[in-house]
Amino acid sequence: LFAWLLYPFTVLTHRLTSVRSPLLLFTAIGAVALLALTIPFRVQAQVYGNIFFATILLFIGLSEELIRLQRMADDPTGLSTSIG
């Protein structure tokens, strides 16, 4: 049922085990909670788009992680003074 979400969850789990990021932890917990709503409220949760919002939450978290990694690659010293 949620097999297409295995890859984002795999990447998220790998990043969580290698880097302790509060944003990634929040997105993982939020996505699992949204997907778990299918257990007690099967039809209602699907009507309100729990899978869609869990997917959006995962991709927002992973895209923020990619942006953070890109910034670290651009400025490995962490001494950037520019805003934005």
C-alpha cells in the first residue's frame, strides 16, 4: 500500500542514523503519525489525504536536508556571513 514511500523513508532513516537533525526527526515522526491514522480511521484519513500530506512532509524534510548539505559544501568552514 505505501510501498512507494519506502525509498524516502530509507533515505530519511539513513540520514537520521548518521546525522542527528531535529528537522528530520520531526518529519519522520509526523509522516509516520499521518500514515498511522489509517489504522483507526481508514476511510476518513484517506479522504483527508493522509498519504499525500505524509509524502509532502517527507519531501520537505529531505529537501531542507539537501539545501543544508549544499550550503555546507559551498562553505565548508561555516564562516559565511551572508544572509539568505
